[in-house]
Amino acid sequence: MQTLQVDLGERSYPIMIGAQLIDQGELLARHIRGKQVAIVTNDTVAPLYLERLSRSLGEFKLTPIVLPDGEAQKNWQTLQLIFDALLSARHDRNTTIVALGGGVIGDMAGFAAASYQRGVDFIQVPTTLLSQVDSSVGGKTGINHPLGKNMIGAFYQPQAVLIDTSTLVTLPSRELSAGLAEVIKYGLICDEPFLGWLEENVDRLRALDQVALTEAIKRSCEAKAKVVGADEREAGIRATLNLGHTFGHAIETHQGYGVWLHGEAVSAGTVMALEMSSRLGWISAAERDRAVRLLSRAGLPVVPPVDMNAEDFLKHMAVDKKVLNGQLRLVLLKRLGEAVVTGDFPREVLEATLSVNYDALTQ
Amino acid sequence: MQTLQVDLGERSYPIMIGAQLIDQGELLARHIRGKQVAIVTNDTVAPLYLERLSRSLGEFKLTPIVLPDGEAQKNWQTLQLIFDALLSARHDRNTTIVALGGGVIGDMAGFAAASYQRGVDFIQVPTTLLSQVDSSVGGKTGINHPLGKNMIGAFYQPQAVLIDTSTLVTLPSRELSAGLAEVIKYGLICDEPFLGWLEENVDRLRALDQVALTEAIKRSCEAKAKVVGADEREAGIRATLNLGHTFGHAIETHQGYGVWLHGEAVSAGTVMALEMSSRLGWISAAERDRAVRLLSRAGLPVVPPVDMNAEDFLKHMAVDKKVLNGQLRLVLLKRLGEAVVTGDFPREVLEATLSVNYDALTQ
């Protein structure tokens, strides 16, 4: 087992990574201070792992909360099911909420933990590659609003994150690829040598080689933990983690939640950010193409939806959280391995980027 | 103008107290960092003060959000109206939410600020005595759930609190009395000399003497700021602020929100806490009667609802946030001016307290 420490002062917490950790109850028990535990999961993950996790936590008074699966469920109505179950089972302030599932479960269970009785303990057991390398690290929790993604939420840190790499064997390959979009992102924004490692290992990752997966997850969590530790509340450098996300959120909003996977939208969005960085003269066309090729080899889309034009993108990007005083700020690359957050670009370059024929570009 | 500082490290903030402060826009402007401001108020307060406050904040891009009045509105559906309005008017992360109204508005606007885009700035302009001395100080925000009061929320500190004492001239006298319940509470839990001052000044307070009101508000805020500063997240001493609240919440839940005012329920609940403290031999019957008399002179009920029996109380108290690992903890008085939070009492004493004939006791 590998353990990383996310350093946030009194809100620091460990990330444990390894195979079959879900069966090692003592790893979780040492982070649980009360007698009550609620396991929040969904109807896809529950048949696979709920019984095993419940057995590991046999010493506690358990309340399983099984939600319907899907990004479309990341709303107030589903969140309310968590509160209903906690109150009906009389969970008090000393309860611990354990999130067992992907990013949607982690975001909702985390926001429920942040809000239930104004804050209770929270542990993440992410079971998708995306949530293991992204949403389980850094304390972002929340739900969607009909007018925008992740608009309601809290920054709330877990007591611990337990990553069982062997849960990935039940993950659909499309979702594995979506997770790889975020893994590749870490290379692009802050770790150029990792890009080289990924180029050598991307086929092994897609074939679920456990050694390669463990290394990729560990390196991704290290990158994210370092960035989050330096900037917990997203005042500055943390925003670079959103490479591809402003374009990607526009895609998700336009298509309706759940049509494109988050990582797929981020991948196409990353291609747009690469193209814009290239148009600004910050990276070369060859560097852009190198990154596009890696995303493509990871099984990811590298072209935005055919039915979206520049107008559609601008409309959805105007309510993005990175809009400051009306000025649009984007995460772009100064070079491979170095991202910046900037609003300092000619509007024409953005509009040109939104109007590129990506099919032609990426062939 | 009087100014107190609530000392919470990087989350410290000032409380400004004085007459006609609502017209002094610069007092608020110095705590607003963006260009957008949303004023959250209700349809009772809006006709009285919204125009004046809007004029004071004329330099900002304002979004007024007028909610229906009442504790029954302190729910997700009404909170959602705030998010809808913020997103429709494209408020970004640099926005400031100003709460103009009583405790319900402050709690909802505060939770909206804590949750909107995972946290935006927040300023309180409380217009009821209760919210001026209680809910605007200390960072508690939240909404009710059908199964319990204040069950969903956050600890979230404002940038500043502006208390305009002259807004109390439009407050119904029943609500003024409800505010006095909390004022008297500060004397009971931590400031015995203040009890003497209140006995001399309670009639002046009810007659809206501005000098007396200013003094009472200032002293109450000091008491609360001191307690909150020592214990922001309610691990220990802060819980003493809930004197009368466990019994009081049971009354509010049983009667349905909005039938009894919060301060009225706290007053009757405080009488029950006094009676229990007396039964435990911690205060004398004379001290109990002295406090009951002061509550009564403040225009407050000192007897729980006739239709509630001991069973009703126990049922509602079992989901109170102060239940730890199944053990009920109560705020009781060791003496006038010193409260403790304790679960260390014979259950029979609690049951006897719940079965007292309070009509006879308080005559």
C-alpha cells in the first residue's frame, strides 16, 4: 500500500492506494470517531462492493444509502434522499459518511457531509479511475443546478481517501478512458516527464495492468495533492487543474448532463485549449499534436460535438465559475508541463479557436 | 457607532452597531470586493428598507431577491429561489450576498453564500432584535428539514455585520420580546451583572429606548462574540449558547414551525432548564423564580404548550444535534451567570422536569 499525505494544516488527510484495500476495515476504522456510519453508494456499485465494505465496517452501526446511478442524479432531489435517510436513522453529529462510488457519489456524499448538521466526518472510497485521480482529492463537493454544473457546493475535506485499485476491473472501458483524460492532464499542466511515461504505458493502462495503474494513480494524486496543498480554495494555481474544463463544461451543459462523460468532455476541451495555446504561439503545432495523439490513444474523443458552434460555447462559458468581473479566464499551456490561468488573450483568438474544424485538425 | 471585532483568525469580522447605519453605504462598501451584490430580503422587510439600502449601495450592480416571509419558508424550495436569481443574473464567484432581514433571511442567505459556487462573500444587515443579538453573530447558517430544525447548513462567517438599531422601530412588539429571550440568555449563561442591568432596564427596552437597546445589543454581541471566538465549531463552550434551545426546538417542532416564535420557544425552554437546574440543586428556587420573572416582564411565555406532554418532548429531543452517541446532553445552569453542557444527570430528573405543572410553578 502506498500512502500520500495531503497537507492542509488541521484539515490534512491521507490517501491510501493499493489492491484489495476495501477488505481491510482497520484502514477506515482508525479514521472513524463515532459509532454510526452511513455508506452512500449507487445501484450500480452496490451489488459489486457494498457487501464487502459493510463486512469491513462490521463493528459500526451501518446505514446503507443506495442512490440511483448517473450524473443526471447529481441534484438536490437525490441529495435530499441522503438527508432523509440520515435523519430517519437518527445519525448525530458524530456520524461518518463514507462515499463508495465514482465522482457523482463523492460529490454528493461530500456535500451531504459538509451540510448535514453543519458538517460531519467524511471518507472517500472512490471506485472509478476519474474519482480516484481527481474528485476524491481536494475537497470539492457539490451538486448541479439546471442553470450550471457544480454551482451549489462546498469546499470540504475528507478524513481519509481509500483507493482500491482492484475495483477498476469492473469499470467499463469507456469510463477508464475518461479517467485517463485527467491523468494525462496532470502531465500537461505540471509534469512533462509523466507525459513520456504515459506515452510508454497508455496501452498497459487500458489493459488494466495493476502495476501501471497504481503508478499512474499515485503520480496523479501526488500532482493534485501538491497543487491543492498550495492553494486549497482555488485562489490561484489550483485553477490550472481545470485545463480543458471551461470548454468541457460548455460541452456537458449543451449536450445535457450524462450524454458525454465528464472526462470525454474534458478531453475535447483540452484539445481546444491546446489549439488556443498553439494559436497564441505558446506551444508548437507539433507539441499540440503530440498531446492530441496521447488523448486519442487513451480512447478519448478529441473533437467537440458536431452540433456545437462558437456561439454555443460562448453562451455556456459566460456563467463559468472562472469568469471574474465579467472577464473570461482560461487555463492554457505556456509549454507542455506548464499551465497558466489567464484572461490576457485577444478575443479573436478565442473565437478563432471555437471555429476550428477539429475533425480536420486531429486526423 | 460601536464596533466589535469577532476574533476568528483569518475569518475575523467586525460588528458595527448604531442608529441609521443602513444609510451609510461606505460602511458596507469597504467589505465588498467585487462589483456584483445580491440583496436577499423578504416581502415584509423589502417595503421598509430595501430602497434605502439599495441607495446606499448605488455604486454596485444590484440584484434584489425578495423571498416570502416566515420560518415556514426556511426550506430548500425557498433557498433555491436565491440560487435561481443569482444564476439568472450571472453572479460570479466575486459576488457579495447581503442579508437584509431577520434570522430566517440571515440563515438562508448565509447558507446560500456558503454554497453558491462553493462559497462567496456575505454581509449581514439584521433587522430584528433576535437576529441582531443571535443569528447574525457566529456563522451558523442553514435551513430546516421536515424531520428537524436547522438540520442542513454550514458554519460560514460573514465579512461584516451591520446592525442598525433604528430598524427596531418597525418590529412587532411580540418579536421584540422574542429577541429579549436571547438577550436575557446571555445574562443567565455568562454575565450575572447583566441580569441586574436587565432587571433595571427591561421596561425601557420594551419601550424601544434607543440608548438602552444599543447597550443591550452591544453587551449581547460581546458575550456571543467572546464565546464564539473561543469555540467556533461548537465543540464545547459554544453549546452553552443553546440554553433553553433543546426544549425549545422540541416545542417548535411539535407545534409546527411558525406557530411559536423561536424566542418564545426558547423562553419556555429556558424555564424548563431553570427548573431542571433547580431540581439538581445547582440553583435555588429563588434564583429560578428571579429568572422566570425577568422573562415574564420581557413579555415572554414561561410555560410550555398545554398540549405537550413528557413523551412529546422526549420524542423530539432524540434527534437534537446535541445528542452524542445516543446520550442526551443539555445546557443547564451551575449558577446564575454560569452554564454547563452535560449529559450527567439522572434520567428521572429530566422526566420529572418534563412533567412539572408550569402554570402552577410560574404563577
